[in-house]
Amino acid sequence: MKTAEMLETYPATMNVDRQILARVIDTLVECSQACTACADACLSEDMVADLRKCIRTNLDCADVCATTARVLSRHTGYDANITRAQLEACIVACRACGDECQQHAGMHQHCAVCAECCRQCEAACQELLAALT
């Protein structure tokens, strides 16, 4: 992705390491995509009714990750409180989705992939949150 390259072009000083920030943004975008794809795959399963909570959790996590990536991509007028709150919300969403997908991972490979992606995204958000405080 061009995230790191784009962040390097930002003309003002940033309060966080640009490489860490770029890595987290890329991880968020990847997790959003994985969650969206997992929800879609769940909809194609024969026992779709048993996957309702998984689908909902996937879609919520996808939206939270995508929003977090957008918030982290903006730096002009930066508000650390909003960034921290958004990262905390993303950590919660990734944990919930990872836990839910893990319950179905034995039967559905897409859930196994999504659970792992959510775990990686949760860890990346925690790393960035620690770097901000």
C-alpha cells in the first residue's frame, strides 16, 4: 500500500512514528476487508441462521476498522482524545469479532482467517494506543 509513502508527504510534525502509524492503518484496512468478506461468506453457508451473530459482529468490526483507518489518516487539527477513544473502540470490536469467529473456525475456514486478522488488528491498535499515551 501507499500508506507510508503518503504519510511521509505530510508537511507538518506528527506526534507519532509514521512507520507505526502506516502499519496500523494498513492492518485496519486489511481487517475491514477480511471482516466484510467473512460476513459475505457466512451468508453463503447452508446454516446461515446459526451465523447471524457472526455476520453482525463481522460487519460492525469492518465498519469500526474502516472508520479508525480514516481517523488515523487525518492529522490537521489532531485531537488525541478522539484518536484514543476510536482506537479503544476498535480494540473492543476486534476482540469481539475475533472471539465470535473463533467459535466457528473449526467449521468455516473464512472464520479462522478472520479471527486471526482481528487478533492482529487488535494488537496493532493496542501498540499504537500505547505509543500515544
